[in-house]
Amino acid sequence: MNTLGYAILSVLSKRPSSGYELASCLDLLWPAKHSQIYPVLTKMEQKGLLSFEHIEQIGKPNKKIYSITEKGRKTLESWIHEPASNQIIRDDFLIKVYAIWLKDEENAKKLIQDRLDKLNEQVSLQVKEIEEINQEQTKTTSKKFGKYILLCRSHMLNKEEISWCHWVLGLLKSSHISKLLLGVFGSAALYKILQNLKLIMEYGEI
Amino acid sequence: MNTLGYAILSVLSKRPSSGYELASCLDLLWPAKHSQIYPVLTKMEQKGLLSFEHIEQIGKPNKKIYSITEKGRKTLESWIHEPASNQIIRDDFLIKVYAIWLKDEENAKKLIQDRLDKLNEQVSLQVKEIEEINQEQTKTTSKKFGKYILLCRSHMLNKEEISWCHWVLGLLKSSHISKLLLGVFGSAALYKILQNLKLIMEYGEI
DNA sequence: CGTTGCATGTAAGTCGTTACATGATTCT
DNA sequence: AGAATCATGTAACGACTTACATGCAACG
């Protein structure tokens, strides 16, 4: 069993779904294409971790609705109690930032600005989703609690990356006081000042 | 050419390195095992993007020092000017959080606490690294500028995730005022309050 | 009349990990 | 005495992506 299999089990432990639904649902958790999901579902069904039901539809293609079995639930439970292991991030934006010294000022700013635009779009979508769930008064024992706190996590991290983008744009902006400050202090000192301001805001002291 | 190839080019554009050095250096940028790096280096050398020099050493195995060629530099430059595309995050912690409703309170807290411990360790290492670079007054045109802002980015995001962990632990803590508050408001309302407090701190108003 | 959504699958190929293979030096 | 660091490579396998294949319904 690979991690994708456990991701599928964790979604099916909440409600039965088709492979098609899983593909969109897994985006938050463990992104996978349908061409990878369907064979995994078949294998897991053969191992007795899942069962499925044919649903005939009119006007739409037929589908298979998969449900988790008792064996599947046990397999999932023993896995989630093992310590989490590997976080893998592969983001070509990071490589382009690393090589930013090869760009002129305009292109450097464009790199950051494009990222900022994407992040802003994501954040505004997330605000709507969070607003919706906020109506429901989710409890810590609810099935939806996990999804809710993951959404908030992503939202917080996105907003923090937005702050970082603004900080970098400030450093790059030549027609700005920051160039003057940069000449005197360097970017490192400005980062230190930013951090200290945050500490003052959060704790009232450094 | 795949993304790993460009990551290698971007490191070599700063200074020549051996495959062994690259393996540790790429961790921040595009993590890869040595068994993947060595064949890629050979192929890139055959394509004329890199050149290497044998270095004989005493007391240590011999090594090959790779340098970027003019062709390699041009290839890299045209790639970094293309828009960044794919961000892939695969983190089994997220799956375990999603399925947190299957855990009892103690195991749920342990999941978050383990993550918090890892993050705290990472952050304290990063503080030292940032302190070191802060001596150097890095300019925006410096070769080191990209690495520096990436380090700050990672540091900011880690600290934000630490905040999130504390928020979640607060929600899970049963022997705490938060349970009383949770009973009245629900976790969503508490998140909203947290966000509003941040806005007040940052802008002086909501 | 083209695109998006619904719905499932296979085949070929690339990317990445784990294991195999070697070997001296230094640190604990 | 065992582990870690330095240093390079190959082979086998597993994970993931891209392309191929089909087909109806609704929307603009």
C-alpha cells in the first residue's frame, strides 16, 4: 500500500465516492490524476479494502461508487497512528527565485508579482469556503473538523507568503525609500526590522 | 531537460561543484538523491551544458568538479524567464490531519505536537543561518540574494505553521477555557476571532 | 460549434526511490 | 567497534504524467 492508497481510504472513511469524485477531492490532500487513481482503486478492491456498487445513470456515463470496508478502516486506523514521515515540496518557483540575480529588476519583480497574483486568487477563494463552514460551528469531533483546519492552515500560509512577496517587492523597488534604506542597512537588516516589528505587535516587546 | 536539470544549472551558475555537494545543496531547492543526480550530470555534460574536471585527492575519494558552460548558462536564462508553473506538495501529515476525527484526543494532540517539535527544531536552525547572513549586508544584485530571501521565506512559513499548531492544540485542549468557548462559538468562530485580532494588530482596525 | 463536465479505463514513458557495490578517514 | 563523511556509480522497482480511447449532455 502506498500513500495514495491511504489518502483514498481517508476520504472514503467519510463518505462513499466514485473515482471521478476522488480525483477532485484529493487535490487538497495528495494530488493525483485519474489515470493513477483508477488502477489503485481496482487493486484495493481486490485486496478487500474497498467494495463498489455499479450505478447506472441516464444522460451521464455509469459509475462505480466505492465504499471502505471494515478491513479498509482497520488498515487506515493503524496507519494514521504511525508517526508522519515525509514532506516533499517541488516548486520550480523556488529555483527561479534562487537564480533571481540572473534577472534584471523588471523581470525579477514580474516573477514575484505573478506569484502574488496566484496567491491572492487562491486566498479569495479560500475566504469564501471558510465563510461557508463558519456558519456550521464545526466541533473538534466532527468528520469535517480535519478538512476545516487544513483549509485554515493553507489560508494562513498563503497569507504569510503574500507578506513575503510584498517584502521582496519592497527590496526590489528602486523608486522607493527602501533603496535608500537598503544602501544604508542591506536587506538582512530590513528583514530583522520586519521581524522585530512583528514581535512587538504580537508580544508587546522584543 | 527536466526541472532537476535546471535546478543543477542554477546552483552551478553560482559556483562549480561536485555531484556530492549538489546533493546537499539541492535540498532547499529541488531535493534529489545522488543516484538520480549522477546520471543527469553525465547526460548534461554530453549535451554540452556542463564541463567537468577530475580532482585527485589524498585521504578522500577522487571527485569531478562540474562547471556550467556558455550553452548551459543560456539554457538556464531562457528557462528562468518562462513563467513558473508547477508546485507539488506531498505531505502525509495532511492526510493524517484530514482523518483526525478517527483519533482520540490524546493521539490527535500527539500528531500536532510532533509536527510542532519538528518545526521548532527547523526554525531554530534557520535563525542561526539568518543571523550569519545578516552580518553580510546582502544586496539585491548579489549572487546570495536569492538564497537569502528563500531562507527567510521558509522561516516565515514555518513560524506561521507553528502558530497554526498552537491554534489547533488550543481547540483540542479539553482542560482549557477553549472548551467552554468552543461549546458556545465553535472552532470556526474562534478562527474568525484569531484573524480579527491579527488584523487589529497589523492595521489598527478590521 | 467548440468547450466543459461527467465518467472510466489502458499504454507508454519519465521521474524518483531503494538497494547494491566499493573504500579510505575521522569521529564517538 | 560502529557510525558518519566523502565520493561515485548501476540496477531494479515503484510512483507519476502524458497521451490515447470513448461518448453523451449542457452551456455559451
